[in-house]
Amino acid sequence: MFGFMKKAAPNKGADEAEIARQAEALRAEISELEQRLEKDARDAEAQKQLMLAYNRALSLFAKSRHHRSEIDALFVKMDALRNIMRKSI
């Protein structure tokens, strides 16, 4: 009778797996951009892309139980990148 009120539980396992996959892909992108920036600290395009990747990573890592511990390190990296950007201006 009240079957319409019952809602199927969302598939959290699939969501967490997707978030973990996206986080790993984003981590790889960040690593590549950081290496590119190490070669040329004045590469403005790499700086912009890296800052955008850091911002995406914050929200994504907050959703992932496995990557939450990396958020503090991400803020430190963002501060370092801001200092690099200030020096290059």
C-alpha cells in the first residue's frame, strides 16, 4: 500500500568508485601540470590550468573518503602557486 513511499537506496558503491576514478585522473593531471611548471615557472597557461585543477580537486577530494587527507596539502600547494604567480607578474 505504501510502496510508492519507499525509495530505493542510491548505489553509493558506484558513486564512490566514480569519485575515486575522477580523483585519480585529476591527481595525474595535477602531477603533469606541476612538472610542466617546474620546467618553466613563468608558464602562465600552466599556472592557470593548475589553479583550476586545484580548485576542482578540492571539491572532488572532499567527496572521497580516500582523498580527504590530501586537502590540507592541496591548500599549501595553492598558496605556493599564488606566490609564484605574484612573482611572475
